[in-house]
Amino acid sequence: MNSAKNAPNPAKLTPNLGLKHRNSFGLDSTAELAYEITSADQLPALMKELGDKKLAWRVLGGGSNVILPESLLGATLLIKILGQEIIKADQKYSWLSVGAGVNWHELVSWTLEHDLPGLENLALIPGTVGAAPIQNIGAYGVEIGEYIDSIEAFDAVAHAFVTLPQEACQFAYRDSYFKQNPNRFIVTKVVFKIPKSWQARLQYADLAKQFSEENSSPSAKQIFDAVCAIRSQKLPDPKVIGNAGSFFQNPIVSTEQCEQLVQQFPSLVSYPDSNGKRKLAAGWLIDQCGFKGKRVGSVGVYEKQALVLVNHGGGTSTDILNLAKSIREEVLKKFHVKLEIEPNIL
Ligand code: EPU
């Protein structure tokens, strides 16, 4: 038997790869050793090698939710595992298996073309399918966790592939088991379970407004188009201005604290949280502190949405983190609320 015949091609290595065009903030960063992973079966040998050499490693997906330092020492894994297919269907659900390197928005379009509605509220979110469950991406009243059947990943601690069913993923607002265990799992494949009984999800104010009485039962495609239009209006296009979407999470506070704040600030924006608490609109808090549109050197706060920090060009991770620090201090001083940074600081 010729075992070499079945061995996977090793992951392609590029030393000193510039990442400026691989992160949506447009930060200048160099990966000392960049490995391109095109197939899951490249991981066991590579991870063993990195372990033997005691090299640090991290995964970079679409680079849309990270703050990169000037240099990333050790190994940076670029996940390029592609492909999507419907693997199973019954009367109630369709199961869709998708490679971690597939572009998220392209997948959403693909599902609509293949008559699998459900993900349309999550249109135009940048990044990859593999990164989506880590922070449990969510928008317009939908979170990805509810559509996930299971996740396949390489577990660097057990040095083996694992399949985590939805219950094990501990999805919560912008959180998951993967986020709680950083540098352990490399997501290779996501299996979605999409209900066949589709219903429009229009509870979110911005969408409810779009679909008034004239068209109160829009199609999934119409919702997709509306979400794309709303996002393009409110959020900066990373190809034009560097950014990583929402820079802070919407903070969750007790109902009592929220009531006290409303007494002091009657126009405070808040929503009920699934655990009986209140979620505050961080964008509103930051806006009220006068930061919207403010520029500090090469970085700033987006003029149309105070929750988004932007790199006007030439900004560094230090510039961004310094601006974030002054925002957090002002919000804490004015509202006694602590903001948590949303993107991963590598
Ligand atoms: N607001 C202001 N001033 C601002 C920004 C917002 O007053 O500068 C107020 C708005 O008037 C609105 C409220 O804050 O009443 C909420 O704003 P918006 O609807 O824009 O949503 P968000 O809470 O700021 C969240 C997500 C977004 C997601 C939208 C839509 C987080 C951290 N962010 O933003 O996610 O697209 O809801 O569902 O949960 C992302 O994570 O990168 C992201 C863009």
C-alpha cells in the first residue's frame, strides 16, 4: 500500500505575509508564517508540527472582526475550506453543510437561490462561515446560533476532530463555547438546520418600518434586499473606510439600573434581553457622549453610527485602542455602564 498517495497536500506556507488587505480595519500587519488551509485533513500534521516547535498560532477568517498588531509572530492559519451542499432533508428541515472558508454573505445569497430562506436578516455581514458561530453573529432580530445543527472543528487540546452539536456550542448574545475557549478549536465545517416552515422576522424596528401595511408579508428576497439597503446606509463599507462593524457589545444591565438611567436620561434606547435583563444601545450611549463623527488622528468614530470605529487610513491598533479607551471612560463616567470591546484583539 502506498500511504503517501492518500496523504493530503501540506498547507501552503507564505512567510511574512502582509495582512493589510486581509483585515477589514485595513491595519498594517505582517504574519510571520501564514498557512493556507484548503482542506481539514491538512490540520493534524500542521498542528502537530506547530506543537512540536512550540509556535504560537491563531486563525484568521475573513479578518472582519479582528484588531491586528503590527506583527503576528508564529503561525497564522488562513482558512480557505470551501464548498456547500444540502446533505439531508425531511418534511420539516433541510440540512446544509458548509466549509468554514465560505464567505458568509455569499452563503446567504446561495441559500435564497436554493429556496432555503431563513438567513436573510443576516445578509451583508462581513466575514466567513467558520467565524460566524464564534461570536454568534446576529442582526435584525436573528442570531446564527438558532440555525446551527452542529459544528466540526479540530480540537487543538485533544488533537482530534470533534463535532459539537448545537447544545454544546453555548450560544448567547455575541458569545459561544468557542469564544469562551480561545485558541482551542479550528472550525472546519458548519452544518445548518433550516426549517421549511419559513416566517418573516420583522420585529426589529428598522425592518418593521420598511414593511408597512402596503407590504406586510414580504418575501425572503425582499427582506434580504431591505437588510442590504439598511446596512449599506448605516455601516461603512470596509473597502472604502476600514472598520470592524460594531466595536462594542450592547451592554446588558439589570432592569433596576435601566429604570434609574431612564429617569435621568428619558430618551435612553434599550431592549428586553432574553434573560429578563435590559440591553442598552451602546451606539446611543457613545453618541450622547459626543463622539459621533469625531476624528483623532487617523482613526475616528463613524459619522452615521457611533458604535463603529473607523480607520481613515494609516491608523494602528494602538490608535484604535486609545480611542476605545477614551470612549469607555466617558461612557462609564456619564452612565456608569462598562462597554466591552467586540472584535478580537490579537
Ligand atoms: N443609536 C444612536 N446613535 C448612534 C447609533 C445608534 O442613537 O450613533 C441608536 C439608534 O437610534 C437605535 C439604537 O441606537 O435606536 C440601535 O442602533 P442600531 O439599530 O443601529 O443597532 P445597534 O444596536 O447599534 C446592533 C448590532 C449590529 C447589527 C444591528 C442590527 C451589536 C453590538 N450590534 O447594532 O451588529 O447589525 O444591531 O441588528 O449587537 C456588528 O456586530 O458588527 C453589527 C453591525
